[in-house]
Amino acid sequence: MAGTRVPADRVAAVRAFNRFYTEAIGVLGEGLLDTTYSLTEGRVLFELGQRAATEVPDLRRALAIDGGYLSRILARFEAGGLVTRERSAADGRRRVIRLTDPGRSAYQTLDGRSAGEIHDLLAKLSEPDQRRLVGAMGAVRGMLDPPDRPAGYLLRPLLPGDLGWVVQRHGVRYAEEYGWDETFEALVARIVAEYGERADRWRELAWIAELDGEPVGCVFCTRQDDQTAQLRLLLVEPAARGAGIGGRLVYECLRFARRAGYQQVTLWTNDVLVEARRIYQRAGFTLVEAAPHHSFGKDLVGQHWLKRLDP
């Protein structure tokens, strides 16, 4: 959010990470990836290598660098036989840049060495740590440069380790967004433990939503009694909201409950969870009871919602 106060220690932490990462990927040396090209020249070659021909204004926008600086780089590349520049057939005022055969060879050398160095960097990590690293990088990019449209996601059943993820993310999210204390995380842990111990997958099931290979949401459908299922632990991470994941998780829960032979689905939530309540209302749930209570370190209004299932 523009204007948000940023503590000095956070600024220092980001600067320290930038220094560490640029050193880790080897871009601080005199020549990028043991070549004669600078980092900016390497970026220009990479962008040119992505297409057969590029107009200079498009290249400048893609790289977000000064036009005069780009012109000097292109002039050096042309003098070195790496690119050709010619007038655009559509607009004679524009110049079109193409890599020559030597230029494409230079691009392929840089691209191959870069991929090799990143491969070697990742190879030092375990499979779970590789996934964590790539997911963290995606989170950073999503916050600093959010996409215009949410990326695609998938829903899957639980895998080993997911139950722990559900507990941990509920604890973090509700503490950060609502100020709830550790008693809420303890409640989630009990719910998750009971689900794992029962293992009645004909009448109880849970789903994880994944985005870019990382879990970003969950929901559980559990048995309350022979006629009633309970929707529990709906969660969608902030970076994944707006993609319809919450509604899809609720839909899967209702579809499973219907197949499992339940006549109705109930859920308990609190008045402060505004976005979740909107999802429940859109899915056809009706508020049947509300009562104040003090839980998780806060004064809340608990709500019971119900949806009757069609035969």
C-alpha cells in the first residue's frame, strides 16, 4: 500500500538479501557468466533471443532502461556483428533489431550457462527445499509485480505433510489478519488430528489448492452425524485470493457431501470473516444462529450456517 511506513530494519534486510543473491548467481563480476558482456548487455541479448525481430521501442519497454543507453549497446552489438538494424516495413521511423547468427550463438551461450548455474544452485538443495525456494520466489514476485489475472490452480487430495501445513498456515494467517492467539492454532491442530485419525474417506475428505506447485488453500468436509456434514478449515492465502479458489473449494466440499449421502452441510464461522461469509452465501448457505463469545483472545460473534442438499 502506498504510503505505508517501512521500518529501517526491513529496508536493510532487503538490501542485504539483494547483495547476497546477486553474489550467489554471479552477476557482480566484470563479465557476465565468464563472458565479455555486462549484466545489462546480457539482458538485451536475452530479450532479442526471445523473438525473431524486435522494434527498438518494444525492446526499451521490455527492459525498462534509458533509451540512450540502449542505443549505445545496440551500436556496439552492431559493430561487433551481433545484430542488424533496419527500418520497419510498417513504419519507416522505427528500427527493427535482429540477432545475426553470431548474435544468436552469443545468446545461446549466455542462456545455457545461466541455466547450468541455476541448476547447480538448486541441485545442492533437497526436493522439498527446491519447492520451498521456488515458491518463495513466486511469492516475492507476486507481491512486487502482481499479475493482471490470477494464474491457474489445481485442487488435489492431501499428501504427506499437508496436515501440518494446514495447522501452521491457519495459525499464521489468523494471527496476522485478525490478531487471534495460539489457542486458535491449537483448535485447528485438534480438528486436523481427529480427521487424520478417523480416516473415513467414504464420508470425510479434504482438499488442497495448489498454485505454481505450492499449497495456497484448503477445506475439509467432515462427518457431524449420519445426515449432516460439516465444512471446516476453509483457507486461501492472500496472494492467491481473487482467483475463485475459495468458491471452488466450497463447491468440491458440497459435491462430495452430496455423493456421500448427506442431507445437509453445516459450518461454524465468525462475523469478522467477511470474505468467507460471502463465499458461503454465494454457495447457498443460510445463517441459522449467531451468538457472542470470547475466544482466541478476541470478542467475537460466532455464526452457524446451513445448506440443505438436493437429492
